[in-house]
Amino acid sequence: MASSALSLQLEFYENMYKSRRFDERLWDAYTSGKPLGMTHLGIGEEAVGTGTMKAFRPEDIVCPHHRSHAHQLMRGCDLKSLLSETLLKATGVCKGKAGEAHFMDVSKNLYVLGGTLGPCFTVPLGFAYNFKHEGKGNIAVAYSGDGCTCEGPFYEAMNMATAFKLPLLMIIQNNFFAISEDFRKMTGLQSLSTRAAGFGIPGVTVENGNDVEAVYNATKSAVDYVRAGNGPMILEIKTWRQMGHAPNEAGTKYKDPDEQAMWMKRDPIKLFRAYLTRHKLATRQELDDIEAAAAKKMEAAVEFAMNSPEPDPAHVLDDVFYEG
């Protein structure tokens, strides 16, 4: 195993663990009555954000939807600023005005489009249109869940991307449930990548999206296809939301217990830890050290965010309009 490949694997492990701790601390904040903005936990889905984000260039524009803390951390967003923004503090990267659903870090070319679902497709489409005319080989990446692929903007954006052969990669982060509705019952489909056929473009499904290396390799192949000027592509990654849609419900009323148990055995962090130790790519102590270091950084970020000031109401209208 080349050292660069091993370094990447350990980076994957660190990011997935750090993302898990991030969401667990948000859960602690919610259950203890701390003020939060809109919060969607990605526990169980860490391999998607971790594996996909590593496949993009810094110049590419990526647009995750909500439930994207693993994506943001893998993209290099500052942990303290990210947590502060989620807690609506003035030290957040958007000064506490965006929260989770509208988080953006312009320095990382990352824009979360989770407040309403239509922009998950239409905003990245605009970026892709610009990239097409720039001709520099950059791509736009649109993330969505499974449910919002049933909405009109999905079809409108994919139709236009196909017609103009735009460099748009559409990633469907399929965790099986649109809030509480199973996508299989809602669509009659077993995989959503098959919808690519209606546009005459490729569609690929990663069946076990909790395998971070499988996610990374599939994303690299998709990125190469789109970056080469072939037009858009759909990449569906199946994963599993271990908890409810939001912290106010557990998801137990609409999930099949046997399916939940099956996917819990596929927990991405446990899977990858077992893989690394089984193949002697890392010792248990090395992975424990990575976890300890990540937990220490997380606690420092929590302390920073909790002690940060609330946004000053006097600045509520700042940054609403561009002042050049």
C-alpha cells in the first residue's frame, strides 16, 4: 500500500469520526435546550460527504443540501466557525445569519442549499452554465436527497444541463426517506439513478454508500466523465439515516426494524475501522489516537462556540445587498 493511499484512508477515517462527533454534540445541545438553528443530523451518512468531497478540485463549486457536516469538514471548512454558525453565533462563518440550512463558505466554493429544495438543482445549474462558457474545466456539483428528485426543478435542471451539455454532476444522497416517506413507495423504483435514462445521460448507483472508498472511487469516475466535457451525469449513493429526519423525532415509526438493524451493521465508521485493522493498514491504537485528537478539537470548538457572542441586531441588515 503506497503511503499516499494510506494517508488518504486515515484522512477518511478522521473526517468520518469528526463528523460523527460533530452531530453528536449537536444532539447534546438540542436535548439540553441550547438554542439551535435548523439541525439535521447525518449520523450514519458520513461516508457520502467524506468520500465525494475528496474527489473535487478547490475551483469546483459544490452545493450540498442539509445534513452535510461531513461534506463541509472534508471540504476544509473551519470547525469552530462551522459549529458557531450552526449555533447561530456571531463568530460563525456567516456571522450567525445562515445557520445550517443556508451555510456557505465562499472561500471553499461551498454553498449549502437546504432551506428549500428546488435550488438544490437550479443554483448549481447556473454555476455549471458559467463554467461551460469559461472553458477552464471546472464543474458544479449538486447534491440532493431522494425525495426532492420528485420535484419539478430536478427535471428542469437536468433537462437544461443535458440540452446545453453542462458540466454538472448530480449526486443523489439516497438515505431512503424523504422525512418519513420511503422513496421506494413514493416512486415505485429501487434505484433513482435510472431516471438518468430519461435525459439520455449516464446514471450510476453505489449500493453500499457506507463504504467510503467505494464512494470515493465512484465519484472520481463520475468527475472525470463530467470534467471531460461529456455533459451531466447522475450519481446515486445509497446510505442510511440512523436517526430521525431532525432531532425532534427518532424515525422509529416509519422504518422497518429489520432494515434498520441491517444498516446499523453497516455503520460506515465501524466498517472502515474494521477494514483498516483487518488489513493491517492501521493499528487499533493509531485509530484510537486519531479519535482522541478529533474529540479534543471538537471539544475546543464547542467551548469556543458556546462562549461566542450572539449576533448584534444592529447588523441584521448588513450583507443583504452587495456594496461594491
